Amino acid sequence: MKDWLTGAVGMLLLLVAAVVVLWWVLSDPADDAGGGPVQPSPGDAGTAPGRQPPDDLGEDDVWLADLVLDAGTVVTPESRLRDVRALAQDVVTGPAGLVAATVTVDATVPFEVVAAELGDDTVVSATEGGQAMVVRTVEVLGRELRAVATGTVEVVDGRLLVEPRSIDLGGPDFLSQGTAAVVRRLVTIEHEIEGLPSGLVLQEVAVQDDGFRAELDGVDVRLVP
């Protein structure tokens, strides 16, 4: 019942937001109390500077120059993101749904989301030099070892990748060097950011205190089918 009520409230908020947007776009501002015309805000010419509605805008379509979303947390069945800020430009409603010409998203992937992909006992955190640290128990030759790996984060094939530059197994140097190749794949992070509209591609990523800060963008992105 709790999940049903949460979903119902969410749908209601979306419906109210849609009605407000449509009313704002389709209606004209009223005159002020003095009877004079309402003065536009600085730089306001009815559309965003440099952008105009498409010439083929349908009779029932709505065009929005900019659409901004700020959310503290975004949760989907596939993932969880924090501090999400999205900017969609040249958004048109129509038979194809809600489609934006360009979309830019900045979001934080929490460390715990990535750690869960490696194993229940894994801990991912930030360390010196803008690197990420992975700590987990690995099994090598029938023995369990506590591995501490550090590496820099980068974007490879649209995915977040942290490949270890150093691996410490807590033993003599020759032991760490001899088993590093075996455990490397067990502490390598390769994460695909999910839960966002298809068409967005990861461009940049950086390590911060609470997770990986990612920037994604895309063109002709369908926001709502």
C-alpha cells in the first residue's frame, strides 16, 4: 500500500507540473493593476535568445526552450543517483512523446552503488590525487586475502572505468607483485550509468567525496515516451 501511495503521489505531481507548464505556455500574462502592459524581463523576447520554435510545430504540440530538473536523489529499478541536474533544450511534445534536441545531465553515482557490483564486502571511497580506492576480500589459490587497490577514473566506451594502478595485499612485495594480475580483474570497476533516458552518453567523470561525479549529454533524447 505504501508503494502504491508513493507512485500515486508521484503521478499526481507530474500531472500538476504538466498542467502548469501547458497553462504557462499557452496563456498570456495579465495586465498589471495600473492598466499598463506587463514589461518583459531583461533579455526576454518570448523565446530563449538564439532559439526559436520549429517551423513544423504541430497544432497540438508544445515547444519549451529550456527545461531544467534538479533532484536530490533519483531512484530507478536499475540504479540510484544523487545531486542530479539536467538541462534539456528545444523540447517538443508530440506523437513521439517529449523529445529534447539536446540534454546535459550532471549526477553523482554513489560509491555504494558501484561497490555492490563487485561484492557485498566491497568498499569504494575517494583517496589522494583524485583517485578511487577499492577494498575487498578476494580468493587466490584457495586463500582469502584483503586487497586494497587504487586507480584513476576515466571514461572508456561510455562507461565509468577505474583500473587499478596499485594493488596492496598486505604481504611481502613479491607476494603482491606475483598475485596482482590474478586479483586485478576482481578490483577493477567498470560501471555503466543506468536509469536515465536512452541516448545520453557519458563524457566526463571525476572522483569526489561521496561518489563519482558524471557528466552525460545527448541529442534528440526522448524524455517521456
